[in-house]
Amino acid sequence: MAMGYLDTFAEVVADRSIRAGVMPDRSMSTEGIEQVLLTAGPDWFTGEDLILAVHARHKGVGDADIVAFKAALFSRPQMCLRASPLPKR
């Protein structure tokens, strides 16, 4: 399933009251995992790759089971990354 944007730069909305990012409180939360992965390589992931990596790490899925996990994960609709708690703070 193809999802996400191509050649798109996302920036902070000018009328936001928050002027600086806030680090996630828990490192094993969904937003904490997103933060770690995106800090390590912000241009390595497509939206789909990031959703898969975050869910797999959060659930403790190993490399051997990733193909079946991906098929199960994307067999149902997934929220886009704009709905994630990470970009909201």
C-alpha cells in the first residue's frame, strides 16, 4: 500500500504557540521511537517505512518476522504521520 508524500518538506505552522520542540517523555513510546529513528536518519524513511519500523520496534518484532508483520500491519488502514503525537509537540 503506497502512502505518504513525495518531495515534500514539512515545516512548523507559523501561528503555533509552541516555539521549540519538546522531547518525548518515554523512549519506548510511539513518539519516542519516532524521535530516535528520525534523529538518526531523517531522510532514510518513507512514511510507510517509519510506521513499520516504529510498530515493529514497539512490539518487539525481529527481522525474521518482519515480512509477515508488515503484511498484517498494512492489511488495515494506518493513520498518517501527521496524526502522530511527535509532530504535535
